[in-house]
Amino acid sequence: MKSVDDLGDLRGKRVLVRCDLNVPLDGDQITDDGRIRASLPTLTKLREAGAKVIVLAHLGRPKGQVKPEFSLAPAAKRLAELLDTEVALAEDVVGPSATKITADLADGAVAMLENVRFEPGEESKDEAVRGELADKYAALGDVFVSDGFGVVHRKQASVYDLAARLPAAAGTLVFAEVEVLRRLTEEPARPYVVVLGGAKVSDKLAVIDNLIKTADTLAIGGGMVFTFLAAQGLEVGKSLLEEDQLETVKGYLEQAEQSGKRIVLPTDIVIAPEFKQDAPPTVVAAGAIPSDQLGLDIGPESGQAFAELIKDAKTVFWNGPMGVAEWESFAAGTKAVAQALTEVDGLSVVGGGDSAAAVRDLGFSDDDFSHISTGGGASLEYLEGKELPGLAVLEEKKD
């Protein structure tokens, strides 16, 4: 892929930059600005080069409709604070406001278009419809920089089709993400431990299938663990269970055993009578969950065991909380895993999404880890071995 440096002299050129500013909000207040901060190196580099910087981004899922609650105004405000400069926000995506703001932009200045997902064409499955919108984007700029790693697995107008229409390059963030993922997939330093959590096994079938081949150990927590426990014939009570995945999980357990890999499951579980923040927690053995209780975290013994596995590794990839990490009574397992990752003598990668939010909520700094990914879904699809359209289109243009 071409880098920003390969684009030549950018002074006075209008550079469209696809960022991922899909930040969590409480009302109009940003609760985690990690993705905005991750966009700063590329935007700063372009400003210093004298480019006219035009940010394209999305927020939430407005599904092609203009919905004020999904406006990028909070992101534009926070980006302006972090860059210490004005960030003009257009009132539309490719309409009169966007046209005027981008035309009036000074060298080194920054503007932002409204939420690209306000446009029905952005996520259309019809290539012609997406292409028509991409043409309108391209008319606003001279050059395209792809720096929204969290969306490179999507074939969308501002990610894929636009890159085919202008001189294009990958931004600093995309290069950094791809470099880390290559280290996880191409001859990783060993021992290589993968920790997977989150709610459902079905969300991670393909990545488990691939990682059994490349990792030495898979440690499983979160809601998905109960399908693994049930596959071993253990009682899981009212815990989250995907019965339709039991045979698949049994196959993974057999595959790991036959190939000399380890799938490590919790030996104790924090349970409660109902899914409520103030529900009274109790610790039981993993095979002794009462029929009227549900598991909401891995237990302290398991947290310690997972931590020891992690600290002894040279490469660790973690995606998905170990329990309901936003509730203090059920956050200890996630905190134990996060703390252990800070002590790894090697590559420690937090795989974006809920894991990234959890470590920040628990008080950890981004600098405590080798890398915090900005794209949970994109990272997982890369580790599954899938081609990511937003990267493939850039690689096709490298010459």
C-alpha cells in the first residue's frame, strides 16, 4: 500500500481522509475518545504538509436517514480540541454545505462532512448506487487517504469505492494496524496465547477455526464460555447458551487435542440469580452452576490462571471481555486479563471494540499495551484470513 509520503507534494491539495470516529456517546458527551485520538497522527501529518484536510466518518447506524442523534458534531468538537484548531462541520454530506466548506478551506485547515451513513448510498449493496455517491465524494477532493481501520472490512462508498476514484494511500493508523496483525499471523513469537471473550461463540466461529491452527493456547471467557462448558457436559444453569453451536464447539475441543493445542476454560464462575447490576455475586466451580443462576464473569481462580498463561507468553491477542465488565461486581476477570497483558514481555494486543472500551473504563492507559486496535470486527476478519475490501483496493493501487 502507498503511504501518505508516496503521494508527493500535498500543499494546497484537498485530501479526503476516511477516519473512524464512531465513538460511544452518553447523550452528546463522548465517553471514550480513543478512536479520535488514533486519527491524530495522520491528520497532523497532512496539516503540516499544507493539505486542505476533509474528514469523512460515520457514527452509529442511521441507515441512510438524517438523524440528529447521530450527528458528528460531538466528534468534530473533540477533534478541534485535540488538534487545537477549528474543525468546520458541514451540515450535509455531499450537498451545498459540504461543497462550500471544502471550497473555502485554507491550506492546513480541517473540515468534516456530516455522518456519511446519512446517505443511503454509503452502505448500498448496489455497486452503481455506491459509485454514484463515491463520485460526489471524489468531486470534493484531489487525493484520498484511508485511515479508518475499523471500517476497512466494509465495501462502502467512502471506504472502498472512493479509493478507486482518486490517488489513494493508507494513513498512519491503517499501516500500524496491519503491521501488528501481520505479526500475529506471520510467524508470531511463541508462546502465542489468544484470549477470547464476548457474548456469542457464533460471532467468533471463523476466528476460532483459524486461531486453533496458529496460536498455541486459546483461553475462553465471557458469555461464549458456557457453550464450551455445556459441550463438555457441564451444567450452565440460566447462562447464555447457543445450543445450535454445541457440536461445532465439541469439534474445536477435539481438533485442539489432536493438534497439540490447548483450549483453556475457566474452572470457576461468578454467578448471580439475574442479569442485574446489583445482583448478589457468588463464586462456584465451573461445573456447579445451579439451574436458577447464570454466569456473569470468570471466577478469581480462573482469572489468576489466565493471567499466568498471558504473562508467560511472547505474543498475546485479546478480544472480548471475560464478563459483564461495565458492572463492578462482574469486572474482576476482565481486569485480571488486562493487568496481565500489561506485564507481557513481548507483543500484547487488545483487539478493539468492547475490549478497548473495557481497559480504559478500568483505568488502564493505551501505553500499557503494545497496541490497542481501533477495529474489533476488522481485526477479527483479518485473523480469520479474510480479504478486507478497504485494504485490497489500496493494495491494487500500489503501483
